[in-house]
Amino acid sequence: MKSVLLDTHTWAWSLTGDNRLSESAIFTLTNAVTVFLSPISFYEIGQKVRIGKWPEMAECVDRLPEILEQQGGSIAALEIFVNGLTSSPSSLISKAARSL
């Protein structure tokens, strides 16, 4: 297996050793050449910790990018598909700002 894009919970469960992570998922994680995580996952974890729905992640919430890097993972590029074109959020914001 070459690359895998992790779901927020899959990555978090791998950090906390949660038993909900299946043997198949563990195999996939350990055999992937490249592991990607969406930048939205950092936001999702932070928000859930903030509102008290994910207390077990509180101790590492400030170090999530660092932890991903230490694991050899990468932050996936965030692109937006609009009207048949793929664009980064920053370029869409720039275009919107120019039109004001």
C-alpha cells in the first residue's frame, strides 16, 4: 500500500491506543508508505476538546502537527473544487478579496 488518508478518529485512536481501531486499520497504518491527515482534523479535534467531547485528546491537542510529523505523516493539501476547477482556499480568498 502506498498512501493512506486517515480519518480524524482513526488517527486519534492510533495515538490513544483505542481498542476501536481494528487490526485491519492497524495493518494499513503500519504498512503505508505515506500517511496523510486532513488539516481539518486538527480543527475537529481542537473543537471537540474545547467543548469537552474528547477529553482524552486534551493532553496532546497543542502538539498535533508535531506528533504527526514525528510519526512520519504529512498534512494533506486542502483543495476546493468549484465550478469544475480545483483551487486552494487561499487562492479563492485572494480572488474574492480582489473582487471587493
